[in-house]
Amino acid sequence: MMDFIVLFPLIVVGAGAIILMLMASMKSLGEGNTALAALGIFALAFAVQLMVSATESVTPYGGIFNGMLVANGFTKVAGLIIIASGFVSCLTAQSYFTQNKFYSAEFYSLIMFAACGMLLLTMSAELITLFISLEIMSLAIYVLVGYDRTNIKRSEAVLKYLMLGAFAGAFFTMGTAFVYAAVNSTRFVDIAGHLSTTSFLESPAMAAGAFLVIVAFLFKVAAFPFHAWVVDVYDGAPLPVTGFMATAVKTAVFAVFANFLIIDDGLKGVWVEYLFYIAVLTMFAGNLIAIGQNSLKRMLAASGIVHTGYLLVALVAVGTENFTGGVILYYLAAYAVATLGVFAALSYLGGENERRDTFEHFKGLAKVRPYSAAAITIFMLSMAGIPPTAGFMGKFYIIADAIRAGYMLLAVLAIVSSVLSMWYYLRLVVMMYFKEPEEEFETTGMSLAPIGTALLAVCVFAIGFYPVLL
């Protein structure tokens, strides 16, 4: 029975996706009704996930579906972040489609199918299950990126993402084959058992397999040197899809990445040195790209690379014994709230065809829409790591964890990276508050995104003060 209880949130989202897909054939179903239905399903799934999280924790790599899935506090909280990201992305899409007229009802269904893949991905404890969930997520995301078929920029983005995603999938499949050749099993628990009796480097097949699997993970989280695709793809995707990719996909892949890496001390020990350099290069490469951007979406995409670097710092510092993943989850939640908040604001301020998408377009926003400017400022400060926001606390925990684990240099470099990132985050704040407005930022139609933006701004402080209130 426990096997099905932990899957209830996944079942709710999956059933909702199928129902919405069937309802899409009803021409009378309007965009607003579909959005409300999607929001209701995600809200129900969030409530169910909360109830499941309150149940007794299941032993990692235990008996859930014969060891194919893992369910513990780490995976359950990751599931909450993914479902909440889906909810906010649907809310953002409702506002976005009041000004951009390429909506069809299948859009919300595809977001739910992608969320299904992500939820399954966080619980994967076996490489074939992991591959299936990765493909469920990726196929839905590919379609969402190129959803506006008449837009050449989106077509180019989906082509790049599809081609590079196919390479990542091929790496993962080959890695799985090598691991199976070495262990005769694809389950994490069996891989851990094999590594406990055989040194990681004594088994060439195991070493090659782990290398290819980790390369696939690094591509999915846009870590150096596999980060080049992210700016063009994020820029080409519709705004709600970009926000969903930046938060939910990152959460799902980092959850399974951590689950895979903590299989064994030997596996993590071999990879720690490489992840150290990858984390440093990811942070500084992302900063260099972000500093040169004039488009907000491209800047946010590049800053997403920097945040991947911080999360890699957390992975380097994480211990394999008594693993809780609390630091990683806290940072993912803080990053998700700020990023989704910015995209929610852009969804109604961007105008038709996302015509306002550069720093200059937001000159003087504080004088014509002071509340929106204040909310965007809060999100920027959180991403930059200014106290007392959630972003500050997230970076504080990661840096403190790195120091505790003995990686002082890595902690110092993370602080330097954070200081550099202030330049492009505060640049937008300067544009909004210290320049004269050139537009009225008019909006049309019923829009839920301003409400969501306000709530997310409150959440930035709520998450920031959460550790203090405990």
C-alpha cells in the first residue's frame, strides 16, 4: 500500500494531464477555464504531496516497487517544489496568453506531463526508470519550447535543444549499458553493493558508465562545459516555459543527481575533484555570459548557469552518510521562488509578442507601476544574495556547508561569484528606479500573474526567515 501512497501526487498530476488532453478536444473550453482547471489540479497535487510528506519516511533505496523508486524526505520536498513550480507556471501562462494569441488547451496538459516525468525522476532509484522519466520530461519540454510554430526563433530553439538533448540521452543510454555490464543490474542499491566490494577505478566498465551518466546530468543542469545551449533555448522558449524549465527541470535533475552521487563514497570521492573545477568554471562562465547580455531572458538564462554552479558546490560538500539534502532543497526553493516571480512579472509587463525584453524597456517602471517594480527588485535582491531574502540564506548555507566540508577555496570563489553577479541584477533595479519612464506598461484582460507575483515576493521573505523561526 505504501508503494501507491507515495505515488499519489504523481497519479493526480498524470490523471489531470490526461483529462486536460481529452478536454482539449472540446472547442467550447476557453483559455481561462483550462488555466483554472490546471491550477486546481496542481493545487490538489500539492495538498496530496504535503499529506504524503507527513507520513512515515520510507527507507532510501528500500522496497518501493522492488527498489525501482526511492521515497524519503528529500524526494518529497523536491516533489513539492516541482508541483509548486508547475502551479506558478500555469498562473503565469494564463496572463501570458491574454496578450500572446497562440494558445491551445494542450499547453497546460504538456506542463503536467512534464511535471509527471520530473516527479518520477526525483524518485528514480534505478537507471532504466530514470531514463524513462527523463524522456517523459524532455519530450514534453521539447514541445513546449517550440509551442509557437509560427515563430522562427522558437523553432531554432527547439531544434538546438532537441539535437543536444538527443546527444545527452545517447550518453545516458551508453552509460547505463556500461554500468549494467559491470554490475549486472541497473538498481542503485546493487551498484552501491558492487562498489563496496570493488574499487571504482578497478572496473573500467563501471568508470566509463558513471562518467557517461554524470555527463548526461551535467548537460541537463547546464553545467560547464555543457552550458552553451541554455541561453538560446531559454531565450527562444515562451516566457512561462522558460520559468518552468529554469526551476522545475533544475530541481528534478539535481534531486536525481544527488541520489546517484551518494550511492557510494568511492563514486563521490572520485568525482569530487572534477565537480570542484566544474562548479568553479560554471559559476564564472555564467557570470561572464550574464554580464554581456542586454536581454532580460538571456540574462536570467545565464544567471541560471551561475546558480547551477552554487548547487554543484553543495553537491561537492554533501556527505554520503545521513544524507538529507536540506541545503540543496533550500537553495532550489529560494531560487525557484525568485525566478518564477520574475517570469510572472514579465508575463504581464512584457506585452504582446514579448516586445519588452531588454533592460532599456524597463526604464522608469517604478514610476508607472511601483508595486511591480518593488516585487522585481525583491526577486533581483534574492538572486543576488542580499539579506534578509531567501537567496541570501540559501547561499549562506551552501558556503557554510563548503567550509564545514573543508572546501575553503570553493567557498571563497562562490562569494566572489556572488559579488560579480550583483552587477547585472542591480543593473535592472537601477533602470527601474533611476531612469525616466518611456512607456505606460498597459495590460489587458483578466490577469492572475500580478497576484502570483505579490505572493512570491512575500514567499521570498517567508523562506528567508523560515530557519530563524524554527
